Amino acid sequence: MGVATVLGIETSCDETGVGIVADGRLLGAALASSMDEHARFGGVVPEIAARAHLESLVPCLDAAFADAGIAPRDLDAVAVTSGPGLATALHTGVAAAKALAAAWNLPLYGVHHLAGHVAADTLEHGPLPGRCVALIVSGGHTSTLLLGDLARDPIVHLGDTRDDAAGEAFDKVARILGLPYPGGPAIDRAARGGDPDAIAFPRGLLGAGPDFSFSGLKTAVARLVERERRPLADVAASFQEAVVDVLTRKAVDACRAHGVRTLVIVGGVAANARLREVAAARCAAAGLALRVPPPALCTDNGAMIAAVGDLLTTAGAEPAPLTLPITPTAP
Ligand code: KG4
Ligand code: ZN
């Protein structure tokens, strides 16, 4: 293992994230969000997000260096999210990272946003075991992946959503229930004290292979709300239970099917309290080790991008040229 100190920049959506990681350890970080500016639109407006990154990035860089107690001369590499994400938003971070890499004469790494989500867990729990299944649940993705060595081995896709991502389902259902954006944390809170068995919402594609589907569930919530008045806490808890039930069952099934002993759950929805609780119980029952980063490392941040940069640097990976493109629709 080499010794590397890496700056990570994340601007794929509405969070401006900067993190500094050295040898698998988080040294310092800063985060700014344009979330409040998108709330009245019920979702992220790319142009607003990009303008906010432009304003927040330098203050976040300053804050992250202050938090880490190091200077730019202490860095060994710059890593930045190159995709997937919103094009205009990605653009701001990638342009900034290129400028910094050129000015400081440092290697540049373009990082896949989802690799960042997975690597976030290594900052809390150390290197991943050789093989594991990752359940990635965010606003844009719901996938199960079979992972080996993050810096070297190919990632094998096991299951994907056929329609809405899990976080998207939380956001859309929150809107139906009159709760604010982002919907995940709002439903997480509203569900506390609610009865998760009050309403038997559909479990999309349960028992039908590794893929996910959440659009039928969203429609079922909309129909129920039109038809009858039920306590908000019960609707929120029952919806959340349907999502959590399917996610955890399919993730545990994927581990069993591939003879893997460790499940890693990452992405914004991994911050969900009920998901963490049910996953812990089901993994324990199945004899699986469960790894979930702390909530602040589940949602988008710069540290997770620095963590991948650190893995790439120590693995001796080839840096990106300063012509590095953005890949908004990277698979
Ligand atoms: O990973 P992330 O920060 O950004 C993307 O890459 O998409 O995930 C954001 C998603 C949003 O849909 C948000 O509603 C959801 O994660 N989320 C949650 C919670 N916190 C964030 N969903 C359920 N429960 C939460 N506590
Ligand atoms: Zn994300």
C-alpha cells in the first residue's frame, strides 16, 4: 500500500461536497446543499444546482482544508465525480478539479458516483472483504452489485429497478402525502410512531428475480390517499415498510445466491432508520455481516469520492487526462 492524501469533489446533484482522505481515513470535509432552493419545484432543478455549485465550491474547499488541517501542497491527487449525474452540475466540479490538478501539478481521477457511494463505507469500516454484495439505494439508482476489489475487478450487475429508484419513490410518495422535498428524510420522520402493518401495500417483483419495481407501490399510495383518510404516520410507515421489505429480502437473496458473506448498503436511502433496522435483523438471521456507513456518509458527499481516489492512487491506477469528459449517463 502506498501513502496517499487525496482531495475529492462531488457535484453530481444538489450537494457540493469536498472531502480529504489519507490512507483510507477521512481527514476533513465540507458540504453545501442547494436542497432548499429546489423544494418548491418538488425535485432538483439542474440549472439551479449548477449555479449553487459555482458559488459554494471554493468556500467548501477552504472549509475542508481547514477541517483537515492540511494545505494543498500536502495532496497527492485530485478526484472528482465525472458521472453519472446532472450534466451542468457535473461540469462545475470537473472543471474545478481540472484547474486544481493543473495548478497544483497533481494527478486527476474521474470517479463513478456509485463507486463513491460504495467506498464511503470503507471510511467507516475499513477495506471491503474480497467479495461482497452492495445494495445501492439513492435518488437515481436501485441496484444490487457483486463486488470484488474496487480498484481492479469488474463490477457485476445483479439487479436493477425497472422503473423508479427507491429514493425517487420516497420523494414522489412524500409529494403525494404533502411532505417536503427531499421525501426520504420526511417520510422517515413521519413514519415514526406509525403502524408499518396498517396498510398492506404491494411488494413489487417480490419472489420474481433480482430486479426491483416501485412505481406500482407509488400508485397504490396515491389511490389510497384519494379513497380514504388514514393517519399520515400509518401511511408513511406502511409505504416505508413495503420498500424496506423488498430491498432487504432481495439483498439477502443476492448474497445467498452468490455465496457471499457480507452485504454493504449505501446511497441516500441507506440513511433510513427502518431500512438499517430491518437489514440488521435479516442479515443476523441469515448469518451475514452487514456494513452500512453512518447516515452522513450515505447521502452525497466529497469524502466518498476522495476515498475512491485514494484506492486508485494506492493501486497505481492511470490518472485521467485533463480532457476528462463528464459522463452524465454512465452505466
Ligand atoms: O445518494 P443521494 O444523496 O443522492 C443521489 O445520488 O441520488 O440520495 C438521495 C436520495 C433522495 O431520494 C432522498 O429522499 C433519499 O436519498 N434519502 C432517504 C433518506 N435520506 C435521504 N430516503 C429514505 N430515508 C432517509 N432517511
Ligand atoms: Zn448519490
